[in-house]
Amino acid sequence: MASPELLVERDSADTRLDMRVEEGHGELPNGAPCAGHGAAGEDGGKRSHRKCIRKPRDYIKISVPDGRSSQLPLEWWKTGIAFVYAVFNLVLTTVMITVVHERVPDKEENPPLPDKFFDYIDRVKWAFSVTEINGMVLVGIWFVQWLFLRYKAIVGRRYFFLMGTLYLYRCITMYITTLPVPGMHMTCAPKLYGDSQAKVHRILQLISGGGLSITGSHLMCGDFLYSGHTVMLTLTYLFIKEYSPRSFWWYHLMCWLLSAVGVVCILVAHEHYSVDVVVAYFITSRLFWWYHTMANVQTLRGCPNNYLTNTWWNPVFNFFERNVQTQVPCVFCWPITWPPACFKNSCKKYSMVQSIREE
Amino acid sequence: MKKVAQWSTEEVSQWLTEEGMPEYSESFQHLNGQDLLKLTKADFQSPPLSLVTSDGGRQLLDKIETLRIEHHIEAHKNGHANGHAIVAADGDGGGKAKRNGVLNGFRKDAVQIPIPEPERSPYPVEWGKTAIAFLYAVCCFVFTTVMISVVHERVPSMETDPPLPDKFFDIFDRVEWAFSICEINGMLLVALWLLQWTLLKYKSIVGRRFFFIVGTLYLYRCITMYITTLPVPGRHFKCAPKLFGDWEAQMRRVLKMIAGGGLSITGSHHMCGDYLYSGHTVMLTLTYLFIKEYSPKRFWCYHWFCWILSAVGIVCILLAHDHYTVDVVVAYYITTRLFWWYHTMANQQALKETSQSNFFSRVWWYRFFQYFEQNVQGIVPRNYELPFSWRPPRWSQTKYTRIDT
């Protein structure tokens, strides 16, 4: 007797409820015990059932933020474009070095300029090899670290863009004014005076050797302002530090030492003027910080008084970083396996209250 | 809004729906405002109300209480008599409870509204900080002058170190009077900027920024000048003879240069070696940036005029073969970046705090920046006033007396 009565009433209650409930029954867990169910009687049963599912009109919808995956889209094609940009600038730099080489004044005609560091510290022969070894080690470490990053595409894009831009600036400063060789010890390859084929040959040799003296590919002079070695050492260190866990202080210290020793050794080897190194460090660090502040501080985007957008590369920045809406988190995973297998490491990460959607 | 006591049943029902308690509207169909006010907790403990309520009617009673208070306040405003009338009209049953509710409940639910203290201006004047910035700029200028005279001793002579190859010099030959144009433009721009500055309302803040940026740029210039000495860019240069340790003569040179403002046109600048990077470019660029930043946007004529002055000045430096091209390019780059960096930091509250995502806080001068700009909240508006107008102090602040003092 009670049951058929309940059923009927429940049905009518349901139909009445359907008009009021806006979200649908799925939101409330069906298994949740209704308060006061035991206490009330038959009518109470119907009423209690109704009160469980009832919703006041003024409910508040708490919007759950999108999962990480939509805030940090990978977009490998943009990384490809950045890579092409970087390669283009590297090739342009190589071509520029070859052109500038023809204009370097003779050692006898233009002796090395007075430099404060050279006055105090005499040349050490093997110092430049130390620089180049440090540079190669740093780049190797960075490459391994990059492979293990979760958001490889975004970070890689930034690295290529910054490197490309720094080398582009370097092309300009190298070309407009040619500094003489910093030391009498430097042996410059003979000038070619219009022999284009030989010049192309030199360019290819330089590219294949990575621009390093240690590989014997860099025999050309004139690329002094500013120092490309300093750029690579500084930029790689900044990236290593930025995209690794904060707690790895020993790792950061080691990379910092590699970088600093490398930079000092450039000067000790009398391979660059002090001003080349200082200007290179300044431009690299400022550009890195500028780019990353623009990318990470969301309040700057679309802000009218944001002078950071006055740079010439702002449209390119917008193109690359438009869909990246948050700071790239420090997450690592195995490089070969598919994203769902990403493991969590010691980076501090707060999981969302609901299920972790990006996994 | 009509008093609750005078609500009809429809209004009661409407109020229930608005408050999100539609479950009561069925049971309260016959209730009007007065009955609503008469409801007590006891009513909710027996059918029919006990069947619709889930919390013993507590939420509804609270809302009714709120209604009563609102109307009690209104009634007090309109006159005591009305309030009393409401109390009297409700009579025996709920009246006692309601009166308690009115008196005690009113005090219990009283909300303390804190009166905010008179706000400090978001753009405090703080001339002290401006004075410090001025001192810093003066120090940097003097230091630069000393450095030029030191570097002059180390400049390689023209015979041993001919001018370096420069692309611009290859294309354009030297024009003799070009450097005078550059310096005249520079003086004009500085004068215009000074005039504009005296008309600004927030002189101290803007002045502080100008001095700090100028000082820092000249400090950087000291460093780059000192560490590597470039040879003279052209054979036309007449460099003063070297002094080789004659301190007195060097001091005199320094003072002469400061007195002449470092300009060749005043005849004070005969020293060579201060090439990387170009101080003239710094002044031309920086004064233009400041002029543009702190003048109304619609003065596009004025902005264009200053831009032309600045650009012509810079090109004339190169035409006169007075600086290498790389000096001018590096000076332009450093000046613009520093200006934009500083102003973006100053305009964004988020960048004034050190945090992991705020890379701008890693510059060496961040602490100084915080010291100068921490009390400035927001973007300095472009307001103007005559420099020497006098305003009696009491007109500049409006005070609102408190309600209950």
C-alpha cells in the first residue's frame, strides 16, 4: 500500500521537479543518503526524496578551469617555424662572418685595441678550448634536459626564437663596424677577394663545425662584437635553470660554474674584447627575461600600457605564445613514450580537486 | 518597497520565489505579510510546515528577520510612530517574539561598517626621493666625465690605429657642420623637455624617473667606454694632447667638460675615446621618449616634431663621422629597452613584487626601483598645472565627517 502510493507521488514530484531543476539529475550523486529520510513517515519519505534533489533557484555554478592540456597546446608546427628561423639566422651569421672577414683590417695596420682585461691578465693558450668544451657540455646537458621535458614544443620554440634573434642582432653589430683582431696570436685565414666558390666552401665548413675553433672550422676573423660563445653559454644556462626543478640547486650551481668559467676563459684567451662579452651577456639576459616575463605574466597581455610590446618582434611573440595561457610547469616525462605515461617528479605541482584531466 | 505588514499573498509568494524558497509557496498560499511576520519556530515543528521544511524553517525565519530589520530601520527613519504601529499591529501571538527579535536581534545582527581612513594619494610627491635620484644622476655624469678623461690617455694615436672600417662611413662621406646640428637638436630637445616637465603636475615622480634612467645609462656607458677603447672614427678629429699623470690638468679638463655639458659646440669636449656607446644618442632618444610619454596623446604634431629633431640629430652624428655606427645602434637599443622596461614595471603592480614569474625583478637596480616607485600606485596621469600657482592647503582635501561622531 505504501509502495504504490510512494511511487505515484514520487512520479508527480519528479515531474514537478523537472521544471525546477535546471542542471539535471546527473549532478547529484544518486547514492547519497538523503538527510532525514529515516525520520519522516510516508509523506515524509516523498518530501525528503524531493528535498534531496531540489535545487534552489539561485545556485552558483562553479566553473572548473579547463584542463592543462588546453592551456598549453603543443603546436609542434610553430616549433618547426622557430627552428627554421634559428637555422636561417645561423646561416646568415656564417655568411656575414665570411663577408666581414674580408674587411678585417690587417694586424699590422690595426693593432689590437687597448682592453682593460688584457692589461691585467696575460693570454693563456688553452683557455679557449676550455670555453668550447664547456659550451658543448652545456648544450649537451640542455639537450638531454629538453628531451625529458613534457612541454618540449613550447620550450624548444622559445629557445630557437631567442637564439635566432640574438644571432640576428649579432649579424647587424658585426657588419656595421669591424673591430680589429684582439690579439696578435690570432691567425686569420687569407682573404679571398671575390672568390665566391671558396667563400661558399668556407661557409659550409664553418656550419659543419658548429662555428667552433676546436673543430678547426673557425679560421675567420672579424666577428668580435658581440661574442657568440658568450651568447650560447649564457642562454643555455638560463634555459637550464628556468626549466628544471627549483630544488636542484647543485645542478644549477654546476651549470653556472660551467657557464661562468667558459665566459671568463674567452677573455683569458684574448679571443674577444671585454666589451664584446659584456654586451653579449647584457643583451642575452635582457632578452631572455623580457620574453619570459611577457610570456608568464598574464596580466601584461592585452594591457594598454605595456611597453614591452614596443619591440619589433612583438608580433612574432604573439604568434608563438598566443595559445600558451599559463607558465609552463616543470614536468618531466620519458621522451619516447606517449604523453599519458608522464610521471611526476619532485617538481611542486598541485593537482586539481577533480580528476587530473591532462593525464 | 511596501512594508512587509502590508504585503498581499501574491507578494509573499513572489518574495518566496525570489529568495529561493519556492517550496514554501504552496503552503504559504494563504499567508499575507502580517502572517509571514508572525511565523515562529514553533510553527515549523508541526505539520503542515514541518513537511516542507528541511531545516526547521531556520533559513526562512532568518530571512523574515532580515525583512523585519530592514523595515524597522525604514520605519525609524520615517518616524517612530510607524514602527510602533507595526509592533502593535502584530499583536499577541507573534508580537512578543517579534519584539525580541527587533531589539535583541537588531543588536546581534548589527553590521559594523568601517569608515576608511582618508586615502593617501596614489601619487605621493616625495621630493626627497627625487633629490636622491638627481644626486645619483649627477654622480654618474661626473663619473662619466672622469672616465672620459682617463680613457683619453689610452686612446691609440691616429697613426698607429687608423679608424675602423664602418659601413655607414663607406657609403656616406663626412659632412662638416652635421655635428653642430646634432648638438643644437639635442639642446632644443632638452629645453623642450624641461619646459614640459615644469608644467607637469606630478613633477617629482617623473623627474625621479628621468634622473634614474639617465644616471643608469651613463653608468653603463662608463663601463663600456672603459673596458675597451676604440680608436677615433675619423682623421678629422683633433684630440687634446695626453697629460700622462698630470692630475691637476686632468681635473681642470673634467671641470671644463662638466661646465660645457659635454658638448663640442661649447668647446668643452676635446677629448677622444668615449665612443662605445654614444652619449648624444642617449640624450636625444631619451628626451624624445620622455616627451612623448608625458604629453597628451593628441599632440601628434608636437610628437612628430620632436621625433624629427631626434632622428635628424642621430643621423647627423653618423654623417659627421663622430661615432661609429655600432655606438649609435647600441645606444639606441639600450636606451629604449631600459625606458620600456622601467615604465612597464612602474605601471604594472604585478611586476613590483618579486616572484618566480617576474623576471624583471632580476635586474641589479630592482631594489632602487622599488624604493623609488613603491608608493606610486598606477599609471601617472598626464595632468598639468602652472608651476608656481599657490593653493591654500585646506582646499585640497575634502573631508567627510563621520556619521556618528
